[in-house]
Amino acid sequence: MATQLSPIDKAKFVAAKQATQYVEDGMKVGLGTGSTAAWLVKCLGEMVEKEGLKIKGIPTSSRTAALARDVGIEVISLDEAKWLDLTIDGADEFDGNLNLIKGGGGSLLQEKIVATVSDQMIVIADAAKSVETLGNFPLPIEVVPFGWQTTKTLLEETLIGMDVLGRKVTLRMNGDAPFYTDEGNHILDMHLNRIGNARKMSLVINQIPGVVENGLFIDICDIVVIGYGDGRVETRDINEGSVEENRHDFVETENLFADLSD
């Protein structure tokens, strides 16, 4: 029941609900990965079931693909889609210029590819993800397993000349074993605390041998939809320079979201 959701889940839900207004019949839509993106997939599934919405979903992870199929969204590959109308995804952090850190869920490579080949990228997030300067959330770096420790050393050496407050780099684990992405790669998390020049950081990191991609999304996001626990929603459009506020009420009815949590 919607009224049983925690404030943080209410915030995620209303952001996802608001973002569905950008989705139209016949669209090819990139579906993000993570807890907030899962709310979006559920909302779209409800529209497919109750309103007859017809879209093709391009998921950014195997987890999202499975959820999309479960709620009745037609899933196709990026190669089939070729180009997308829209991608809606979450973020671990976003700043005032709508630059992002993504990859907390381990799907940054697919997320960046899908977002880049979309006419528009919309980020849905709770208000806690808004920051003045990126870097408090660890920056994920996807690296090939071969020589990953060497790649880690090269990253640490590169950070010496960068405008950051921390230089710790750790291998992401899944229990006692290294975490593997859908592409079979590892994730190195860079604990920087503050990134003074995100654009330079992104360019420099991607020149390091062994690095596949980094979790900085620069000049990719067009709109961010921010949800609050009381039902308020704020929509910031970087291209229009506009800020719009809305509100979604919660009603005590059974819905598709009862099984979703962080």
C-alpha cells in the first residue's frame, strides 16, 4: 500500500510517477537500473496493463530486463532499437548542472551507452541525491579483470595530480568474491569525497589501460525529477532553464508497488 511506504520510497515513487508523463505510445525507452529505476519500471508496467501503453523497453541490466518482462513491458535489445526516444534512470549523485555519478548498482557501462544514444535522458531521484559538488558518493570505474590491480595502481597514481579530497580505491565485492558486471568486468570504487573538475576527471580516467568506462555522466542528462517524502516533485530542465513543482497524493489502495523496497 502506498501509505505504508517509507518517506524515501515515497520520494522515489513520486519521482518515477512524474517521469512517466514523458513516455508516449510507440516510444523506445531506455530503462535504468537500481532501486529508483525499478519504481519507474513498475509504474510503466501499470500503464501497460491498465491504459494499454505500447512501448519497447531497452534495459540497462539483466535485473531490469527481468523486471520489465514481469510487468508486461516488451523488451528489445539496443541493436534492435538502434536509437532511443528517451532514457529514464536513477543517479547516485547529481549537481546543479545535471552532471551525475552513476554505477552504484554496477551497470554504469550499459547505462551510459543507452543514455548516450537517446534523444533525451531523464534522471529520477530523491532529494538526498542532490549535491553542490560531485564526489561524496564513491565514483565507480568499470575495469577488465585482467591486471585489475595494475589498473588500480595507475588510477591511484593519476589521482595525485587531480583536484580531489580523497584517493582511496577499492575493489567492489559481492560477499567474499569480487563483484562482476553483466559484461564480466570488475568495479573499482574511488573514494574521492570531492571532485573539483569532473569533466577532466572523466577524460583522464578513460585514458588508463584496463579502464572500460567511468561513472561520471557529463552533459548527458537533460531533466532531473526530484521526489520528496511528502509527495512533492520538482522537475529541473537544464535545456529550458526551468523548474516546475507538482504533487502526488497517496491513497490507501493496493498497488503494484507493495513489493518494492531498497
